[in-house]
Amino acid sequence: MASSSSSSSASASTAQGGLREQLRQRQQKWFDERAASLERRGALEELGFGGEQYQQLAPAASNANANHVSASMPSAAPQQPQQHVVVSQASAFSASHSAIPPSASAAAADPSAILDKITERLASRMRLELKSELETATATYQKNESQVNASMESYLASEIASHTCPICFELMLAPTRTPVLLFPCGHTFCDACLRQHIDVHGKGRCPVCRKSIASRAANVPLQQLIQSYASERNRVRPAVQAAPMLSARGVTGERSPGGTTDTKNNDDGDPNPDAASYVRKHRTLTMRRRILANEHTDSSVQLGELRRRLDASAVVSAHLAEEEAAALDRVRHAQEELELVRSHLQRQEETQRAVQTEMSEVEARVELLQRTLAPLDDELAKARYMVEAMAPERLGELDGVDNDDI
């Protein structure tokens, strides 16, 4: 029972659809005939024919046009576009002129002249319509092209701006933050962070993957790309700000809270483009967290090593403090000995000065005595000479006296 009712409803719907299609075809047929009649009347008026002559030619042309359209119209023809209607009108006009009786054509006007005039009017109308459509299409294309260019500039600017250092999140722009490529892992960092990581902290591993760094070199292609973007930033930025979102497939760039630039590709198949943005943000933050976690691990290891070195240094410092105390004690004893030696030395110097003074006095007395003895020796020699001359026999007495004196 339910199946029979549903089949009846389907048959009724099909019948209604066929009836609507027939009504639509008849309406379109009437529109075509009406347009052909108006075009024919306009052509006759341009050729100089009045209302009576048009009334004489109109019945035959209308009948012929109706027969031609009804014969050429299929039972289920689809609706034609605007430009095809004009061509069908021209075909209807040709058929109507060929169907006009010879008497009516001879009495009124030359059918070829009327057909030429109608063709000229149709051609003029088609040119105007094509020109209007071309202008509309050109304007639409230029508008779409400007939107696409602005969106592409926005996308390129966002892509280039996304090349930030994973450590400091700054754009790797020369000369202070030149992008440097690590070998063999292939990760890129800015020169400032890499020098801080390797030269200052003395670490020879990649901050991301922890592989040993064999060598490093400037990432010249990326550097040129970022430099070109930076030099044209003032030109690209207004386009980025003015670029509208494309409804079907838009590309925008937005700055994330962490300082990176997220690029958002609003694909038709992506039901939630914001989720893709957060996925990229999560990926960026994950890389930064990995770097910071590796840095935390290295810093913790370094802190433990520094603590061990501090403990060892404390032990050495305690031992050196003991050595210092012993050395100070030895220095004190040596100082006392030095003071004693210095006191003895001072006394000896005083003794030397006293002896030297006494020796000077004795030397002066000796010199005085020598000067005194010299004349006495002369007198003694003279007395001996006189004794020898006067009484030689008494020289013996002088010898005894001399020996006693000596």
C-alpha cells in the first residue's frame, strides 16, 4: 500500500515536471517570436516603411516565423544562453523572409534589404554585448589578479618572515643574525645565538638534535631570500595589510604570540583552518621547547660539574689556608731571627766604628812619634861621629849604651 502511494506520488511529480518544462518552452518560444517581431519592425522603420506596410507584411512573417520556430523547437530543449538567442532570432528572421509571399515582398520591400538591416542591428547589438561582457570580464580579471597578487605577496612575506631563529625567534637578518647552517644535521640558527652556544658556552652539539657539529657555514640562499624580503618590506607590508581573504582558497599570515609568523592556507578541504594554524604553532613551540630542554639538560650537567669543582676548590682552599698559616708562622720566626741578626750586625758596626776611631788616633800618634824620632836620630848619629873623631877608644861605650837602649 505504501509502495503504490509512493509510486503514484512519483508519477504525479514527473507529470508536473513535464508540464512545467512545456510551459517554459512555450514561454521561451513566445519571447523569441516577440524579439524577432520587434527587430523586424525596427528594421522596416529604418528602411522607411510606415505602419500600413508593416501591417501588410507582419501576418505572413509572423505565420512563417511561428511555423519555423515550432518546427525547429524540440520537445525538451534546454534553455539557451543570451548569445544563442540572438542567433536563433537571426535564423527565425531568415526563415520568415523566405516564407513571405512574393506578392507581399514585391509590394512592400526587398527581403534581402530587410534581412541585411536586421543582421546589421543584430551584429551591432552583439558587438555592444560582447564589448560589455569583455569589459566586465577584464575588470573582474584585474580585480581577481590584484587580489591574488596581494595574497601571494602576503603569503610570501609570511613565509619569509617565518624563517626566524629557533632559539631567539628573531628574523635571521645579516649582519648580526646571519643564518648559519650546521653540518651534518642541516639545522639553521642565527649567527649570534650560535656563537653564544658554541664559542661562549663551549658546546659542540646542535641545540635541536644534539648531533655533533662537524662544521658550519652561512646559509647563503636563505640569507639572500631574507635580505630581499627585508629590502622590499615597506613595499610588501601595505599589500599584506590590504590583501583580502580569498573566499575559496585564501592565504594570510599572522604573528603568533611567541614571536613567530604563522602562515595559514585556507584550503577548501580544511574544515577548520584555525586548527592547522595551532598545529603549526604547536610544532614551532615544540622545537623551541626541545631546544630549551636540551639547554636545561646541558646547564644542569654543567651546574653539577661546577658544584664538584667548587667542592674540590674548597678542599684545596682549606689546605692552602693551613699552608698559609704555617708559612706565616715560619715568616714570624724568620722575622725574629732577622731582627736578632740585624741587632748583632748593628753592634758589630758600632764596634767597627769605635775601633776605626781608636785606630785613627793611634795612627796619628805614630806619625807624630816618627816625626819626633827623626831629628833625634840625626843628633845621635852626629854625637857618635864626634866621639869617633875625638876618642875612638870610647866607641865601645857607645855600643853598650846603644844596645841597652834598644
